[in-house]
Amino acid sequence: MGTKLEKTKDQIFEVLYKRYYSLIYSIMHDNVKKGLVRDYTQDVFVRIYEKLEFYDKNRGDFKNWICGVAYSKRKRHNKNI
């Protein structure tokens, strides 16, 4: 059984996933092979979940932060092509 903090993080993540999935998918869709778009979108959300506690609101908007995670993933993908 998870701690209260883990449950809260899971609940927050669920809201974020619903709110930002389409945005992250569209970022991946523009430059990632069609068969990998969903996988890469999921990878971005895994990364966001793992690093959620490191987000610093003083450094910028949350939406910009998650877009940065997505663009970094896309850039790494394009480097490996």
C-alpha cells in the first residue's frame, strides 16, 4: 500500500495526464515516426511522473515545463535517426 504522498502524486498525475495528453501527443506527432508516437508520448509522461517533485514554479509555467520534457524527448529521437 502506498503512502499518502504517493496517492496524492498519483491523483495529480492522473489530472495532468488527462489535461496534457493531447498536447504532448501533438508535439511527438510532428517529428516522430508514426509507429512510435504513442510510445514516446507515454515515455514523456513517465518522465514527468518521475520528476514531478522537481518542478519549480519559480522557474516558469508548468505547461512550459512539460513541453520542454516532450521537446527534449523528441530531440533525442531525432538525433538517433
